Amino acid sequence: MENLWDGVKGIVRKNDHILVLVKPNGTLDLPGGRVENGETIKSALRREINEETGLKVEIHDPVEEWSFYKTPNHLIKGITLSMITFVSSPDRFSVSFCSSPIQ
């Protein structure tokens, strides 16, 4: 069966905190990325979270399916990407999340 998802995102939750990444341009994002050929969506999310944060996570249930239209600029035809977001939790509970809000 063909994979229907282009990408995955993860809400990494520990107690009442969630992990949010800050991109170089200052925007906030959840960890995640593209699903590679032959990967399941859960293995893709585990790989992406590990590559971006160094964390090993347990993947739980999906919470949202969504899509968006992405174009590099207005002169080039864009594509629609289908995404799925899962709740996940760190395997090791020695992870420290910042308790102060991002401003």
C-alpha cells in the first residue's frame, strides 16, 4: 500500500510541558519532517525527532491530519503536502523542558 503522508509532526509531551523548536528565523515549530520511501509514519517521526533533538520517543495516537500548499515563490507552481501529527513522549524521563514561556 502506498504511503499517503508526505510528512509528520510530533507533540512531544512530558507532564504538562510540550517541546517547541525555535527555527533560526525565530518562528516556532514542532519536531518532524518528511516521510522517506519505505518508512512508516511512526518510524519517520521517531527518526525526525531524534535527528532534531537527540531524543528517543514513544509514539502515541495521531491527533490531527492536515495539509498545506507549499510554493518556493510565486513564480513556481507549488505542491500540496499531506501531514499527520502524533502525540509522543520521551523514553527517558531525564529530559528537562524549559518552564518559562517563549516571548
